[in-house]
Amino acid sequence: MVCSGLFLLGMDLTVLNVAIPELQTAFGSSTGQTQWIVDAYALVLGGLVLTAGGVTDRIGRRRAFLTGLVTCGFASVAGALAAVPWQLVLARGAMGAGASLIMPATLSLLTAFFPEREPRRRAIALWAAVGGVGGALGPVIGGWLVSHHSWRAVFWLNVPCAAAVVALTLLVVPALPPARSEPVDLPGTVLSATGLLALVWAIIEGPARGWTSAPVLAVSALGAGLLAAFGVWLRRAPAAMLPRHVMRREVTVPAAALAMMSFAMFGALFVISLYLQGVLGCTPWEAGVRTLPLPGSLIVGAGLAALLTMRLTHRSVMAGGLLVTAGSFVLLSRTTTESGYPHLAVVQVLAGLGAGLTAAAGTAAVMESVGESYAGVGSAVNDAGRQVGATLGVAVQGSVLATVYRDRVGDALARAGLGGLAPAGRDSVVTAVRAGRQAAPAVRHQLLSAATDAFVAGLSRSAGVAALVAVAGAAAVWRGLPRLPAVPAGPPPDRRAARSGAA
């Protein structure tokens, strides 16, 4: 039941990716407006999830879970009824706010329901698998809904699903008392939320505006400054949102490694989807179906992690999973225009196995280190890292791909005397290939070859970046995590109380 809410959250992250052409047609929206319709969800989720984790521990986990579901349900209705782009942007942002409560609440509820280590690890493996599968199936579900109904059906689908999960949660999930009684850390909430929102905004806007543009640099500096102030506040606040005894290497190292895994995985999935549509000529629905090997193998990898962590350390399983993931991206970097779908299927199987191993073992490492009283905070640290990593991965790998593609396709077309290709074709392989297939026979082959060769060159470069990040994550885990299992951290003893007691 708890994981069903996480599935909806993961699906909503990616379900609109295949509906971009339909949204532009329906609203006559610009590329920037459409990008914000898609990205508003990730922006608000990434910016608020850390704050939501602290709130979850204080107001109760079931209450936070239900509040998030109800918020997503009403926001989905608003999205389905939107008449202009800004209404859809606000609706997606509200859905992200609800999701920021759902994500940490699901994991902290599992921690409370499974106090023993081995059952908890199996539950966390299921949690990691469901979240990954929801994100991977988003394009499949969205592609089918857009092809058979309209983009509005993507929002209407959420309403009965959220209502059913709310009803079953009230019947099945017991109400647990708040894990922490101290008041909400308002200064920490403001600093962390605004800092993360600014950082995620800069990550999303970087490829479109330019990483060195004044707005991106200014907002990046603002986000970094606010997060630095948040770090100073954490060391001084009497009841900080992220207590110092929680932020130790047993938590921060696996959280950082999970961020690196998300960077590699989500960026590569974005690039693979473009390859399927641009080079192999798949429709959005066909491209979504052809990404199914990834969630299937991710489930297997998460299940293997639950078994392997009974015999091996989290460090070994995480490092091994990241190396498998890196190997899949090395293989992806060898893709050519003639590779075909079987090559991509092998890449996805390896990537899913590695991601499942890493996500399940890394999440278990974080949650076992923080203890049950701080489960919401631990989950939020885990989730914030993964969300920021995923957003950064799509932005950076997409930017690398776009830069290489534009340079290569421009040079190739100029050499062939076809430099007049529309700017949209020089920016998008899908547009260029469509133009090539509609061109006169005399230039068709040159257009198609120029576009696909340039795209594959960019794909190879972006996959290399993903592989390097995954290897860096494996090295960080191996060097940063201790060999022995972590012992849950508790708050430091009150020395003044101890002295008075001794007196």
C-alpha cells in the first residue's frame, strides 16, 4: 500500500516527457513554457523534500503520506482542467509539493513497520524497485494515454489512483505517533527549501539559458549561499532539521552515491529515449515499450541486493552495483547508427541490474544509520540526493548531447551544402530525421546520415560522462563507508544533565 503511493510519484516524474508535442499543439506554448510544464514537478519536489522529511517526523508519517496524496489528487484535477500554460505549471508544482511529503513518508513508514533488519532490507528493496519502475514506466503509460486519448488523461489517471490509495491507507495503515516532539525548525526549513529550489532551478535552466549565463550563475550562487547558511545554522540550532549526529559518513556517503547513480541513470534514460525516436524511428508509445527491460532488470537487481546484503556489506553491494552500471554506460558509448535495438536492450538490462543493487543497498544503509526516530529526515536526505542527481543528470547529459550534436550536424550539413536546414532540425535529431525522410530523394540520405551520425557522437560522449560518474560513486563508497554495518546514531548525551545527576 505504501509503495503504491511511491509508484504514482515516480510515474508522475516522467509521464509527461512523451506528451511535449501534444502540449505545444494544445496550448501553442513556447519551448520554455513547455519545459516548465514538465520540470515544475521536479523543481518543487527536489526543493521541498528535505523540509518535508523533517515535517514528517513531527506531524506523523501516515498524516504526511495522506496529505501528500490528497494534494496530488486535487492538483491533478487542476492540471486536467488547465486552459493556459501557467495554470498547468502551477498544477505540476502543486503535485511536486504533495510528492515531497509522500516520498519521505513512505520510507519512514516502512522503517516503522519492519523494525528487524532482514525484513526491513527486503521491504526497502521492494521500495527501491517500485520507485524505479514507476519512473521507468511513466513514458510507457504516458505514451499509451496520449496516443489513445489526450494529454489530459495523464492527469485524470492520478485522481482515482490517489483516491484508492487514500481509502486503503485509512483502512490498513495504522496511525503512528510523531517520531519527534520538538517544534519545526522554521529557519532551517526556509534556508534548505529556498536553497534547494534555487539550485534545482539553475540545473533545469542551465542547458536552455547557458551554464555561464547571468541568471543561471546568479541563482546558482544564491542557492549555494543559502545552503551554506543552512549548514552554519545546523551547527548552532538547538533543534535543527538535520541534527549533526545524523549527518555522518554512514549517511552522507551512500546518499551521495545514490545521487551519482541517479545522475547516470536518468540522464542515460533520457538519451536512450531520444535514440529510439530519432535514430530508430519509434513512436513515443513504441519508444516507451522498448525501455521496459530497464525496470524489469531493476526489480531483479533490487531483489538480489536484499539477498546479497545478508552475506556482504552495504559497501560491497553498492560498489558492485555502481560498477555494473558504469559498464552498461561504457557499452552504451559504443553505440553506432547500426547497433539496433538488441544492443540497447543489453545496455538497459545491465543498467537496471546495477541501479537495483545500488538503490536497495544504499537506501538500506542510510535508513539503518539514522535510526527510527529520524527516519523521515534520513529518507529526505536519501530522496533529496536522488532527486537533485536525477535532475542534474538529465541537464548535464542532455547538454553534452545537444552541444556535440549541434556542432557535428552543422559541420556535416555545411560540407554537404545543406546548411539551410531549419534551426529546429539542428537542435533536435527527431525533427532533423523527420525532415530528412520528407526531403527529396537526392538529399534524403545526406540529411539522415548527418543527423544520425551527429546524434550518435553526442550519445557516446554523454554515456562516457555517465560511466565516469558511476565509477566515481563506486570509489566514494569503497573509500568512504566502513567495512562493518552501521549502528544507528543517537543524539549526543546532555553533559549538563549528566553532571547534575552525578552531583
